[in-house]
Amino acid sequence: MRRTFVFLSILCLLGCSDSITGPNTDVGLSVWAEVSPVSISIQDSTTPLSVRIYVANPSYHVISVVGGGPPYVSTGDPTRTAGMWGSMRIASETSPLNAGPNADWFGDSVYVFSPRRAQYNEMRITLRDWRAGGWAVIPGVYRVRSWFNAREGKSALLTLTP
């Protein structure tokens, strides 16, 4: 019984924490990318990279966003899309939108975000997939860029080592 009480107390404290950061978009949502692992050798062609794009409502009220579709418009530039839930692009110093695999996730005409909740979409890729797509796999630091409905969020860093 005591163990259950301690476990429930810890869950309650975690639920009350401020783990969702403040908004970084004009609609009050927080958008960010996460990549795992954050570093990988270019010799490793089979370990999957997990890229997640998160969208969270840090407020204590429902946020609704008109998506802009249908019709849905997907372009190489996520700022010029309509109706996309989100987008992910890998950037390098020489290519801000197309240095590696990318993704666009279709969505809805209206997105509704409950208070203090987050959603994500995920892409799993390997360096073998990266090469097969025609992108160069060169050691360096890459930025994994994130968007929600044409609004850019916070990037994550990915390091490719020799």
C-alpha cells in the first residue's frame, strides 16, 4: 500500500511539473524537433535515427488552429504549405532545407490542442536510406528543423561523425 502511495505521489508531482515550454509560434503553441541518437558514425548505415516533431499547448485553455486545407499544399519549403500538420527538414551550412531526408505530415482543416498536452509525428531513417535518397552523408553538424502548419519551431542538432 505504501509503495502504491509513493508511486501515485510521484506521478502527481510529475503531472504538475512545467515540462512543456512556453509558446514559440504566433498561435500560442510550442513546436520543437527531437532526434535520437544525437550522434552517429557515417560508417553505421543500419542504426535507425528517430526524428520526432512535437507540437504542444503550454496554456491552460484549448487552442484551435485553422489548418488551411483542403486543398492541401505540400512544397519543398514548409513555410509555403497549406494544411500540413507538420514538416521536418534536415539542414546543413550549404542547404537550409534539403541536406537529408525530410517529411511532411498531412493533417486536417482545424487542429485542436487540449491544454497542457503534446502531440508528435515521427520519422525513422537510417544512413542507408539517407544515401539511397541521393543526399551526401558527410561528417558534420546538421540541424533538424521543425514546423507546425507552416510555423517554424525549435531545431535539434544531429552530428554525423567519421
